[in-house]
Amino acid sequence: MQHATWNAIEAYPAAMSVYRAYRRLLPPSVRTLVRWLAMPRWNVAAALVRHRAANTVLSGPFRGMHLSLTPVSSRNLLGYLLGTQEIELHDVVRRVIARGYPGIINVGAADGYYAIGLLRQMTRTKVIAFEGAHEHHAGLAQAAELNGVTSRFELRGFCRPEDLSSELAELDSPALVLADIEGGEVDMLDPVKVAGLSDVDILVETHDAFVPNCTAKLMARFTRTHVIEQIVARPRSLADFPSAIIPELSRFMPHTAVELMNERRTGTQKWLYLTAKRQPDVKAAKVATMASNRGNS
């Protein structure tokens, strides 16, 4: 469904009631037929993307990654396959890859776009992924296997602040926390609750539409311990589309090509990349302690 169509349905309670009845009463096969009849142009374009991608990312820093998307993501979030999802973060992602964090904790892994994508590019990194929605777990495990990173990937369920604190205590520095938890970041990313957050880098998707002033609260919380970079979403354009790979869409259906990259956001999306000002080298500290102990013996 196009984002504009969904917004129109959401705007009217009567339309939402009809939509819920449609979802409840009609079997999936019938709903698929209705979608094709109602929006043939959109569905032809989406089907072409899925066919050309064959469950791999077509562009961007994760190009070539094999995905195992849920049916909802495969139908509505074509940006994952196109490689344009959260294109605003591509520069940050490349910097993350270049930094080579030995350990990354991904809270809110969803379909594994970042957890698996980073593991493919960072061959010495280990990722611990938390995902509270268990319908994602099979796809995450499959994606890890398809991309050959299973040995460096650990999957957990719902993450509580104490879980994050426990995992951080086991990681060598520098480390990265990557969070996308639909507003839960205000509760989760609290150095008072989570020991170790002051010394690690953090890349977080903020959700002011769900938690008012979420971004400002996090910035104020980490301003003394981190260098803060704010990234703001921008509209997609045809220049973002991987036209060299799917030239038919950009040439004959340019407006649909742009709409396929729509990420269905509520409000203006923002992210924060927080780089810790103090990055203690845990390994160096351990070596120094061992040397000191030997000297005193």
C-alpha cells in the first residue's frame, strides 16, 4: 500500500474500521488480489524490485547482503532491497565500518538490516542482537546463515536496561550500541540505569512522534560525555534510486520509483550518532594490570 493511501485511511475512523474488517474477514490470498486490482502500477513496480533483488540489497554500504524479510517488510519497505533505507545514515555506517568496533549491541534488530549488514563488512566484529518481536527471529537466524556470519551473531529476545548493562560489561572498548526501539530509547539509553553507556558510542533512531522531545532529552543527557551528531531525514528523489540496476522503473515509472523508497515515517525522522569523549582501552588496561602484577611479584 502506498504511504499516502495509508495516511488517508488513518485520518478517518470510519475508514480504519473498514480496513480492520477487511483484514479480519478476508483471507490473505483474497487481500493480495484486491491489492493488485486496486493498485496495479504500484504492485507491478514492487514485484519487479523483489524479482531483480532476489532477496539481496541492490545498493549502498550493504550491497550484496542477503535478506530474509518478513512479509510486511517485503511488501511495504522496499528500501531494504533497494539499499536506500535510511540513506541519510550511509556516511555514518561507513564510518562505523571503518572504526571496526570489536563488539556491537543492536537493540531492536528487526529484519537484521544493520546487524547482519555490519557483520558482513566488519569481519572481526561480534554482534549481540536483541529483538522483542519473535516473528523476526527465524528471519534473523536465516539471514545470519545466508551471509556466513552465524558464528559472530548472537540473538536475544526483549532487552531491559539491566540486560544492556550486563552485555556492555562484557565488551571490550571501543564498542557501539545501535538502538531502534520505537520510543523506548529514552528509558533504555540512560547512564544512570545502564552502566557503561558513558564510554561507548551510540547510534540511535529517535521517535519524537511517540515520545515528545525524545531527541532533545537524549542530547541533553549525553552532552557532557559524547560528541553529538544529529541526522535529519530528507525526502527521497529519483537520484537516490538504483537506476543502473532497475532502469525500467526510473525511466518509465519515475514517480512510482520514488514512492517505493518511502519509509512510512510518522513526523520528521531523526537519528543521533553519539561518539564517546572517553574511550577507555579495556585490553590495554588489562595488559597494564598484568604487567604491574608481574613487577610486584
